[in-house]
Amino acid sequence: MDVKRGISGYLVASLLLHLIIGIILLVGIDFSKPKRPESKGEIVNAVMLDSEFLEQQAQQIQQQKKAQPKAAQQQKEKDKEDADQARRELAQEQERLRIAETKRKEAEEATRKAETEKQKKVAEQKQAEEKAQKAEEARKLDAQKAKQAEAKRQEEELSKALALKKKKEELEKKQAEEQAKAKADAAKKAEADKKAKAEAEKKAKAEADKKAKAEAEKKAADEAAKKAKADAEKKAKAEADKKAKIDAERKRKAAEEAKLQKEMEAMMQQQLEAEANSRSQAASAAAKGEVDKYAALIKATVERYMILDPTMRGKTCTIGVKLASTGFVISVDNGQGDPAVCRSGKAAVLKANQLPVPKDPAAFEMLKEFNLKLEPSI
């Protein structure tokens, strides 16, 4: 609206300026003299007049005034004043037009700046929206990755749990097989002892028939047998009490151990009539047999977990192992022998974690701290 007003004022001022110049030219014409050739100059329709052109026009008017008679001197002076007034008004109009043009340019510049600022804000808003969209996409991607990572972790935990469960079942199965085998061995041994006892009784009866005259000695022998039986029962009871205390610590196998205890007591009852020395030797032999059997089982278990290397062929290592009554490994030393075999053997013992041990306290006492010799078969 301000620009339109400036243009309208500009046109009005231009028309007024041309009208003033026309009046000045008409006033300055000398009608008493022959007419001079009319100027063929063209009037330039300029927005702003050149100051040099105005000066030429003023000089021309003054020259025309000097050429007039003295009778028209007053008129000339008046015309001069009018020309000066016209120049002043023209200068004022030019200044007003310059100011209007400056305002118009300033308005255009302000409009251009406002448009530029608007475009800048639109661009910034668009950039902010794109940034927010990218941030949302990144958040969704991170959430998806986190969800996938959680699913993978749960799957790995499930796999580990299944593997652990399988390993536990295998261990329990193996322990059950070992217990069944031990029970079968015990039954076989009891049968053998029973047969031996029957043979001994038969032989004793035959000898008693032959030695009828030695009844006094037989009576003394019977009393000694009774005493040995009482001693054996007392010792059996003490061993049973000790066994019961150990069994109390292993609650999970209480039923099986109680059954085994009864079988052991039955076996001991069948051996009461044997001599104390023979019974002691038999017990020692049985314990030694248990020790040898479980030593072989322990060695086989450790060798199964060992990581072997061709460089270990023909090399050995002896490792010291300490076990709890449940078979769990309490400690294992670094071993003596080939370093590679010792490292692999120690790692295998720790990996096995729990080794097979005999239920017989006497046999376990011989195995709770032992040296394990490893000879890799490659």
C-alpha cells in the first residue's frame, strides 16, 4: 500500500513539475520581437530531473529577460523570483520523491527479508521434523535390536538350561548304574560268603564228629565264637551309627543308602561266626577293591574331560586331588610332570566338578586325598 502511494505521488509530482516548466517558458517569451525559431528539443519524461538541465533552462530564461526592453524590467524580476520559487519547489519535490523512493526500496527490502525469514523458518521446521523422524526411526531400530538381543539371550539361557539338565540326568543315570552294580557286587559277595560259611559249617561238623573226645575244647571254642560274635555286633553297631550320621548329610539318597545299610548289616551278620582276623582281612580286601574300582572310575572321568594334544603322547603327570564325601572337588594342585598334561588334567578335574566316590567310609577315607596319575592315550 505504501509503495502504491509513493508511485501515485511520483506521477502527480512529475505532472506538476512539467506544468511549472511550461509556465516559466511561456512567461519568458518576448512577444514584442519577431518569434525565434522554436526549439525542437524533446521533453524527456523522466522521473527525476537533471539539475544541469534545470540550470540551462534558468540561464535561457535569464538571457531572454535581458533581451527585453527596460520597460519590462519589473516583469523580469518578478519572473526571476517565480523561477527561483519554482526551482526551490522542484528541489523540494525531488527530495520528497527521493525519500519516497528510499521508503519504497526499504519496504521492498523488508518484504524480501520477511520472505527470506519465512522460508528460513519453514526450512528449519522441515529440518526439525526430519530430525525428529530420524530420531524416532533410530529409537524404533534400537528397540527392535534390544528385543532381538533379549530373545537371543533367552534362547541361549534355555539352551544352557537344557544342556545342564541333560548333563544332570546323565550323571544321575550313571550314578544309578554304579549303585546298581555295587548292589549286585555286594549281593554276589554275600552269596559267596554264605556258601563259604556253609562249607565251613559242614567241615566243622565233620571235624566235631571226628573229635568227639575234644568236647571241652569245642565248648571253649563256642564260647570264644560267642564272644567274637558279641564283639562283632558291637563293632557293627558302631559302624552302623557312623554310617547313619554320614547318610543324614545326603538326604537326597537317604532311602537308597538305608537299603544299602541294611544289606551291609545282613552281610555282617552272616560273617559274625568267622574269626575276627579273617573278617578284618576280608573287610580290608573289600575296601581295597572299592578303592581300586573308584580310582579307575575317577581316572576315566577325568580323562573323558581332558583336551588332548598329539604332543602329549608318551608323557605323564601326577595331580593331587582332595574330595568331599559327596564327590565334589575341594582342591587340585598344579601337578608334577609334563606341563601340558598337568594343565589339561587340572582343567579336566575342575570341569568334572564332582567325581564318583565309594559309599563305604573306610574306602572313601583312602580316596578323599589321593594322587592321580594321568597318561594320555593318543
